[in-house]
Amino acid sequence: MSSVLKRTLRALRIGRILGVDDVKETYRRTLVGPLWITIGLGVQVGMIGVVFALIFSAEVKTYLPYLAVSLVVWNFLQQSISDGCNAFIKSGRLIRQLPLPFMAYVQRILWKQTFIFSHNFIVVPIVFILFGYGLNESAFFFPLGLAILLANLGWIVVVVGIVSARYRDLPPIVQSLLTMAFYVSPIIWMPTAIPVGYRGVILGLNPVYHLMEMVRGPILGEIPQILSIVVTISLAVVGWVVAWLLLRKLGPSIAFWV
């Protein structure tokens, strides 16, 4: 048990170092660094929010806070999975030269995307203040929801990273699937837009919806439903079993694929 803990802590430490270095490298020689993403997201929330509030006949002061939280969480989820496809491919040189734990490369992705998520989150309190939208006691569930989301993103990055290293066709397929998920999930449209009779199928069977709700719900004043909690925790357990089996069986081959 102690050796497992040591390897885990080592992977976290190395992943953090690599992730921070990735962020620095991406925004080197820029004036405001990663805040360019935040500025772009803020403009996107403002423009889409006003237009779609009119299309959906929704109140701007209600819809914009919902849209701001939704886009911030969605960008975190989508970018983590997209970047995860290249988790081992872009670290090919390190994998071939150094005997680092494979989870370090997974943590590299999650550290980088969590950092971007943290400064993109600045958009949320700004929108909340502008429209007088406040938090309530449900916000205490936010850390738990974020932890569950990260747990799921971890195994997803492992799986797509391994498969992408072996089959380079997977990244564009994943991008197409994420685009589809964006439109069929309540991100720019609200769950109440779906007739009650269809919510069980469109929302209940949609894992993206449940993952989003674990983080979005507490911020918007709603405690996550029991169904979302059960689905996301079950996904994490089953997903990590699959990820562990793949790492154990295919881990030694990754160095030859990248």
C-alpha cells in the first residue's frame, strides 16, 4: 500500500510540474497569458447569452448565469478529453527516455486543464455580480462535484490516451463525438426546454449531463440529484477498472506506439 501511495504522489508531483510547464510554454511572450481564453469566453457568454435568451424567450438575468457556468464547465470537460487523446503521444520522447509512471502524463493533462478552468471561472462571479445572482448552501457540494468530475476525467484520459497512441484515427472521432455531445446536452439550452416525457431519455441516459450537473448544479443553487450522483460515481468506478486493465495489459507497448 505504501509503494502504491508513493507512486501516486510521485505521479502527482511530476504531472504538476509538466502541466505548469505546458501552461507557461503555451502563453510565453503574451501580454495577458492564459487570460486571453477567459476574455474570449466572457465575450462568448455575452454574445451567445443575449441572442439565445431572445431565441428561447428566457430572462437574460437567469439565462446568462446558467450559460456562463455551463460553458466554463463544458470547456473544462471538453478540453481535458481532447487534450487527453495526446496524453502519451506528445510525451513520447519522455516515455522512451525516462521510466516515469504513466499516470504522470495523465496528471499533466489534468493539472493544465484545471489551471485553465480556475482562471476561466473568473467569468462566473463577474456575471453573477452583474445580474445579482447569488449562491446558497448548495455551493458546499461544489468541491465534491468537482472531485467526481476529475475522477471521471482521469480514467477517460487514460483510455483515450492509450487508444489514440495505438490508433491515430481516434482523436478526430473523439472531436466529432464531443461536438455531438455539446448539442444534445443542456449547455446552451436549459433542461427545462425538454418536454417532461422525453427528459428520462435525453437527460437521464446522457452521461455528459450528469457530469455537468455535479459541478454546475451546486453553483446555480441546486443540490445534484441522486441519479446524477449514482451515475457519475458508478462511471468513475467502472472507468478506473477499465483504465487499470488497459494500463496493465497495454502499458508496456505505449513506448513503441509513440
